Amino acid sequence: MLKLLTVTTAAFLLATSSAFALTITNNSSKEHTVGIDRGDKEEVIKIPAGKSVTVKDCDNGCGVTGPWDYSKFKKTGDKIAFSGKTEIYK
């Protein structure tokens, strides 16, 4: 019984892991840089063309700055996609 519970819990966490992260998708044909500001910690992420990254630790919100030239306040579970300088959805 314990083994089944452990396997079920692990499967659930794997299936829902994207819900516990901020997802940023680069739909352009070039690599772009995105800045993540968590208040006490900043991070710069390079996103290859056509790829997505997941950012954890945005439960209280993160400032996200990218090729769209302004910061957006996002949190865990949100999604951003962009093509060049245009943000596609929030």
C-alpha cells in the first residue's frame, strides 16, 4: 500500500510540475535573454529559438523583463510566450 501511494504521489508531481513553475516560451527564430527578478535574487536566462524554460520560486511573484522592453509581474503557474519583441499571451 505504501509503495502504491509513493508511486501515485510521484506520478502526480511529475504530471503537474509545470503548474508549479512560470513558463516562458520563445517562439522567435533567434535566442533571447530574459531577466527574472525575485526581489532578493536576480537571474538572467537565455532561451534558445523555439524553446521554453520553466522558472521556479515565483510563488510571491517575479518581475520578468524580456525582448518586449518592459517588466511584467508574473507568478507560479503563469505563462508567457513571445515572438521577437511582441508578447503573444500572458
